[in-house]
Amino acid sequence: MAPQDEMQTQDKPLPKGAITLSQINADEITFLANRFWAPDTANAHEPYNPQVIEDVYRKEICDTRHSLRRIMMLEFSQYLENYLWPNFDGERASRAHLMSIVAMVNEKFREKVEVWKVFEGNSDRFAVFFQRVLEACVEERPISPGIMREQTALLVFLNHCFNSMEVELCRNQAKRLVSLAMWSCLQPGRREQELNQIPEWRKFWKKLQKREKPEQKAKLNWERHFLQNLMIKFIRILESIPADGPVCEESVRYCERFVEFLIDLEALLPTRRFFNTVMDDCHVVVRCSISSLVRREEGHLFSQVSNF
């Protein structure tokens, strides 16, 4: 290569959003990682401190409105692998701890790097974590920009799990939400109508009823109603958007992501078989088409993706 060509290559601008080595070395996240979780300083780490996770989540994620650049820095420091997941306790972990893991997984998917390997060593702990995510997805909280950013992150994570059904870890958790048993949330008349169409499913339905243990009924009912309750929550958020006037941009973003989530569930054979009927029973498509958002300028993308 000629010297002039070499100089032009060196002067070539970095891709938008790229972080340089000097920026990484000078960043306070790097200094914090060196104290608590960086592999290069493993022999000098300070004891685990849950307050570190609280502070990082508030300062680097919440206060920056889920800044992509700050989350990239945390991912580069191996925050998930070396600090968040090894110290996750499903019974005692805070919401900040839960949401930090969600943010790191979403970032790994965005960067198209290996995601699930870090969780495969402890499937029981992942099951507890996944249940915490499900509960956070459907909990009723007031609509605000910060809360809607969290809800969107949870929804994106959930979609990644359903789109990773080839991974046993994810399949074991996701399949229980989209099995024939989810038809228990249908009106009896609608369920009978569907079962009459395919007698084989009626046989499976009767077997499910016989195998059900009384002590598991509450847990199973919660799982079977999860996606229905999630769609009801989506409709509530969608209908909170007025026809005109100020609108919460994060609510619009959540609605866009939710429709993408529904489209993906409909596109996957393992999920659409029984989910499609529940979605139809909730009249989601109709509610989207008559919503105020489709008539607003901010709803241009939503109106495109909701036409499914």
C-alpha cells in the first residue's frame, strides 16, 4: 500500500457511535469495572456490593434515558458476565439488578454477539429470572417516560426469548406460555368452537385437565393468562394516547415494539398455533386500527407495522 493510501486509511472516520480505545480507557465505567468485575483485575476486586448495581443503573441507564453509548460501555466491560449474572439472586435481587440484565442482553442482541451461553450454566436461576421478567412485564404502573422505557426494554427482551426457541434454555421457559393450555383464558363458547374444529386438540385438552394438580393451579393459571394480560395492558397504554395534544414518545415506542412482538409471535410456528386465537379473542388488530395513534403524525410507523 502506498504511503498516501495508508494515511487515507488511518484518517478514515470511525463508524457513527463507535467508541475509541482512548475513550474506553478514560471512561469512569472502566475505572469502576477495574474495581469490581474486570477480568484483568480479578485478584484486586473489592467485595460484591449491590449498591454498585443500583448506582450504575440509575446513573448510566436511567439518567441517560437508556443511552446506547453508555450501555455499550457496560457491555464492553463484561458487566453481565462478571458482575450482574454471577451475583443475581432471584429472591433478593432488586429491580435495578433485573433491568440491568435485561439491558445487557438487549445490547448483545443489537451487537449480534453470543447471548445465552452465560446463562446456560444455571437453568434454574434463569427460570427464576425469567419469571421476574414476566411479572415486571404485566405489573400495573403509572405511565411515565422512565417507566415506559423500562417496559419497552422488557418487551424487547421477551421478544428475543421467543425468537430464540431453538435454544433449550429459552424454549423451556417460553413454550409454557403459548401451549394449548393458554386457551383456558378464552370464553367457554369460543374455546368449544375451536376445539370442535380439531378433535385431536380436545383430547389434549382433556388430558391437561386431568393432569392438573390443585397446588399448581394458581401458578398455571397465571402463566396461561400471561399473554392475554399483556395484550390487555398494551391496549390500555394504546388507548391512553390522545387524538391530539402532547403525547408520551416512550408510549408510542412501546406500542410500536409491541406490534412487532405480536408479528413475531404470529410468524413462528411454535407460538402462533394457539396464540393466534387468543389474540383474535382480544380484538387487538381492531383496537389498533381504530386507535388515535394511527391518525397522529407520531403514529406513522405504528400504522404501518399494525397492518398485519
